[in-house]
Amino acid sequence: MKAGQIVRSVAGRDKNIFFVVTAVDGAYAVICDGKSRPVEHKKRKKLIHLSKTNHFVELEKVKTNKEFRKVLHPFNYE
């Protein structure tokens, strides 16, 4: 799993919600989605509780909560 990758939560209250990985720290990923987990309050989640997708975003271009929501909209509202 790499920074910028779009992942789906498979466990917890946020199950089946898509997030963007902003950093990876050992067995944990730091994730945010711009809505339930805004940029100001990112979440640490174990890697085993996340499912990878083959989609990536450039973190340099996605900085605000609105931009995160815009990138993830096609995934969360299919």
C-alpha cells in the first residue's frame, strides 16, 4: 500500500467507505476522505482492515477536503 492509493475500509464503523491513503506507518495507514475524516483529523487504520484498489491520486494536487470528496465521489456513490 502506498501514499495516494484509494482504498476501501473492510472493518469498523466506516466499513465499505473509500479513503485516500496519505501516509503509511509500519502496520498502519493514515487515511482521509474529506467528509467523515477531514484533512484536519486523519485516521490511523491497520492495513489488514483496508482493501486496495488499483487507483491512485497525486497528493500534491489534492490538498483540501473538497478536493478529496471530489476524487472519491465516483467510488462512494456508484
